[in-house]
Amino acid sequence: MHRNLRSTAAWRISIWTTLAFALGTALAFSIVYFLVAQGIRERSDTWLSGEAEVLAQVSADTPSDHLYKRIVREVAELATQEVPDERNARGERLNSVFFLATDPNNPEGPLWVGPSSKDAFIAAIQRTNLVPGPPKSIRVEGYQQSFRVVEKAQNGRTVYLGLSDHGAQHVLHTLARRFLTLWCGMFLLGFVISYWSARRTLHRVELITETVARIGTEDLKERLPEPVDSDEISRLAKTFNNMLDRLQASVNQLRTVTGSIAHDLKSPVTLIRGTLESALCNEGNETWRDSVGEAIEDLDRLLQLLNTTLDLAEAEAGALHIDRRPVDFSDVVRQLVDIYQPAMAEHHHEVTTDLEAHVVVDADLNLMNRVVSNLLENELTHLPPGSRVNIRLRSQQGSAELVIEDNGPGFSPDIGSQVFKRFVKGKNSPGHGLGLAFVDAVVQAHGGVAKVSDRQGGGAVIILSLPMSVLQAA
């Protein structure tokens, strides 16, 4: 049977497995990314601090003459050349280094080595209020990336050395893009592998489900395939087959016992009834004819009780033979109500019906007749004269619902929820306590539900719910 992919267990297992794997790899990359970024930052800060120390020493030791700027500039340019020449896809240089040396005693102004727009860098340094110490990040107008700048001061001269973060950010962004591509590929591959593995494993469970669905009470010979593996599913199949073997043996034993009881009891009962009928047909003294007639009626009741008991035992054991076919439940109820109408009228009962037409169920016609007959016989036996009986039949959400409601005394408080158990009856009940038990057993054998409740204002309500025919439900 076709099912939605997202409703399968294989889909859910693969999704959760893949999500757990994806979250784990994402967490691992985040840690690696943080460590790499921290390592790059520490490396650049170490280089900045060391080079700034050297440049500050050179600036302090060089006399303030016409060679000062030339010497310091050449040393600064040599320092900037130590930075790796990293370029982007368009060939543009990513790393940008600047050097600034200030001397209050030099009227020529500060010494600058770096991009041409030194005013923007000087303004950014002044806004940041740098102090000698570890490197700090500053934002320079006209540049997207920040600069790491370190300040060193010796002999009244201050040196600033800055390095752009563009190269480091480019490395980190490249690393992130490559990981994202790899992560997506691993996610898809992991999902495919997880789904294939889960689907392959659960396919064996699906085979077990389909086999179990084909097993019925009339045919217990179906068995599950037992793979040569010794995993959990294989052990489940073997255990289920062993249970079916025991169940089939129990059902066969039950059928043998019930057949023997029926044969052993029906034969003498039938013989007695035949003898009494023969005696009843003889001409002679008329005084014993009434007694013989009553004996025959008693035997009929005994035979009916025996048949009901045997059928009830088979139904409760799941071995009741059911000849399922589409049955118009509306016609069944209507015909039986018509049959019982004279007896109801004799007891002055008012019977009203409200039956929906063409309510079809997949059921055994004979068993449905007996079920409805038992319910009507129960009303006829236990209601006081002049009672009202309301019978309704409706189709609701794929089920046929039969409701029989009366205004009689209702069920005894001592019965309670045990009304469907065999031999359970009220104190003043003339029956044997098998009618409702048989009704419940047959309804359950058909996949339905039987319920009883007290009627508001007095009386009893019996509700039968049976699955409707597949064709009509569709």
C-alpha cells in the first residue's frame, strides 16, 4: 500500500540521525573555526608587537637629521614586505600595512609609510585614543575591514604599526565556504545512507506486518519468513511463529472439544425430543399431552442454550466461523422488528423505529439475525407491560450504529459493567445471562463495539457499532 514518504519510520529515523550528525559536525567546525581565528589573530598580534618594537628602537636611536626619515622609512618598508602577499580572485592585494612615526621635536611632521590617505588613519588613531600596549582594532574611513594597530613610544617618539584584517578574514571566509559545501554534501550523503539503511531494515518489519495482517482465525497456517540472520527482527519472527504454532494448536483443540460436546449433547437431546414427539402423536389419554409439550419446549430451550454457549465459547476464543459478505443491516433490523411486533403489541409495548436506509456492513447474516433477535428478545423479556422501545440506526464515520433505548427499569446496580459477561444477570431475570454476552462476543468478532448505559429519566440504552462495508464507506 502506497504511503506518504514523510509518514514512514525510515524517514523519521534518517532525518533525526542526519540532524544529529549535522549538528555534531557543525559544532566541531565552529570549534575549529574559533581556534583558527584565534591562532591567526595571535600570530598577527605577535608580528605587530615585535615589528613595532624594532621600529620604535630604530626611530629612537636614529638622529633627527636629514637622514632620519630615509633610514626609518627603509626599515619600515622592509618590515611591511614581511607580510605575505595574499590576493583575492581579482588579483587585488588583501594585506595592507601602514607605519606612522611622530616626533614632537620634528617640525617636518610625522613620518608615514602606507596608503596615500594618511589623514584617515591619523583621524582613526586619534578617535580610538590608543595607548602603548597590546594591539587593538580600529575602523578607518573608506576601508571595510578593521586594522590591528599597536603603539610603541621611546625617547619621546611614538610609533604606530597597523595591519589590515582583510587577509585574515579572507582566509576565514574561504574556510567557512569550503566547510559549508563539504557539510552540505555530507548532510545529503548521510541522509541517503541513513534512509537506505533504515528502509532496508524496516522493510523486513513491513513484511512481518503484511504477513500478520493476512493471518485470520480460519487460517492460522501462514508463517513469517525467518531470515538466517540472528538479529532482533529475526528473533521476533521466530518468536511470533512459535506463538502462532501454540495458537493454532489451541484453536484446533478448542474446535475438537466444542465439536465433541456438541455431538455428545445434541444426540441425546435430539433422541429425547424425537421420542416425545412420537409419544405426542399417539392417540390415547390426553392428560399427558400438555406435559409432553412442555418437555419439548424445555428441550428446545436447552438446545438453544447449548448452541448459544458453544457459539459464545468459540467467539470468545476467536474461533467463531464468520461468513462475511455485504449485509444490508437496515433490512435485517426492519424485518426482525416486524417479526417481533405482534409479541411486543401483546405486552402493550410501543416500538418506534428510525432506520437509515441502505446501511451495509461486512458481516455474517445469520449471526447478525441472532444478535438483533437477542436484543429484541431481551427487551420483550425484561420490560414491564406498556413500555416504550426506540430503535435507531445510523451510519457515522465509517461505522453502523444501532441504538436500542427503552424506558424500563434499566440494569440492576449490582451488574454494572459486567453486563456482557456470561451468566451475569439480574436477580429477577428469567434468562440465563448469555444473550448480551453472545451479542458482545459476535460484535467484537466482527471488529465492532457493544456498549450499555443508563437512560436519562430511567431505562437502558444498548449501542452496537459495526464497521461498514468497504465499498459503502468509500
